[in-house]
Amino acid sequence: MTIAKTLDLVQAARGNGYAVPAVNIVDAHSIRAVVSAAEKANSPVILQTSVKTVKMLGAEVLAAAYRYSAAQSSAPVSLHLDHCPDRAVITEVIKHGWDSVLFDASDRDLDTAWAETREVVAEAHAAGVAVESEIENIIGVEDGVGSDVAVHSYSVDKLIEVAVDTGTDMIAPQLGTAHGQYKSTPVLRQDRAAEFAAKTDLPVVLHGGTGLAAEDFHSFIDAGIAKINISTALKYAYMQGSLAHLKECEANDKWDPVKLFNAIEANVATVIGENFEIFRSAGKGA
């Protein structure tokens, strides 16, 4: 069994020039596909769940699917809750064995975000769970969480101060990226990532990775990024794999759900598998 600790994976990446792919899965099929791709690449991987997915499928079901797939894999795999402003959901996933959570307090004012982050960290650490913190919002709406405008922005020094004071384990700052598909060329802030790396040993997370070029990822990793989130790419791979197979079913008038699941998993594994080489995490699974 290769159930891993998110913070261990990310800290190892931080010190060795690569980033761990953190992929937002949506069900057992996507879990199997991502874990299979990680095993093929001999790469660590973080499975992420959105609040919406937790509420739809249930924490107990998702945790069981994660544990089963991780047990079959030689690649180290951890389970992380992505963008969560709802503290009740954080409590629920901690209860069911998530290894890390992103407490998204970017919709709160600074004092409130600071105080609540401290409380979440205390709750999580008591259960051995790591905390990623977002108190300035990353542009874009993901699974119903977020904003298309910058609501709160702070200096690098202030974000580090809050993280150190609250005991936060990972920082998710604005770096010029955005959730979803880019409608215009983003103004990327590798310089800001490098400033974090120069001022703190805390791992820094890149959100909004879908759509960036390989050289963009490389420059962020060179600047110290240790965890890169991928969500939209999985959704597209999942749905496009499904659509292509269903068109074949319609043309041939042959309908087999199991073959549909296989097609989805194959497409997701192919698309997500490309990221392990790009993020330089391939071969780092041992």
C-alpha cells in the first residue's frame, strides 16, 4: 500500500526541483485513471476532491475508492480537499481520512481569514492533517467556489506572516494564473513565486495550471513551486473521452457501459499522464 502524506510529497518536491501533480478527481473512474498514470510514470500524485464532489458522492465513498486504488499502486498517492470555505466539510473529510485540506478563506476579510485559518489548522493538525491556505483569491470560479475578480490581495510578507502565525503548511497565493480555460494570455508571476521561495521554506502551490505551456510550468518549478493543481484538464479529458465513445456507440448501435468506463479512464490517463514529465515528477515515486 502506498498511501502517502501530502506534505511529505510536496516538501520532497520543494527541495528537488520538481512539482507534484495534484489532480481534481470526480469519481472512482477518474481515481483509477490518475493513479494508473502515476504508477506508469513512477510519480507521486495528489488526488484532490472539490466540495461539490464530496457532497455529491459522500466522503466515505470517496475515501474508500482512494484507499482501494492506492493499495493497488506502487506510486505514492495522497488525498487532498481542494478549495473549501465550508468548515463543516473540512471536519467531515478529516473524519474520513483525508490527509490534507485547502481552507479557502479568500472571501473573508483579513482578520476573519486569519482567525479562522488558525482554528482550522488547530483542528487539522490535531488529526495529523496538513493545511493549505488561501486568503487572497486566485481568479476564477472552480466547482462553484471563487470569484472572477480579485477580492483580496496582500504582500508576500503578509501572506508569510499569516502562514507562520497560524501554522499553515502550504501557501496558495495569486501567481497570475486563473481557474478554468484562459480567455486571454495570463500575466504570469514567476517573480512572485521566487520571492516566496527566497523568504520561506513553506511549499507554495500553483493553481490554475490547465492551459499553461510546458515552459511556463518549468519556470514556475524553477522559481520554487512544489505542487501544481490540475482540474479543468481532467474534466475535459473525462467528458471528451465519454463523448467520443458514445458517438461510436450511436454509430454502431452497441451500448456497453463498462466499455464506456474503460474509454473514459484511458483518455484521462493519457491526458493527465503528460503532466508527470512536464512537472519533472516522473521517476520520483520511489
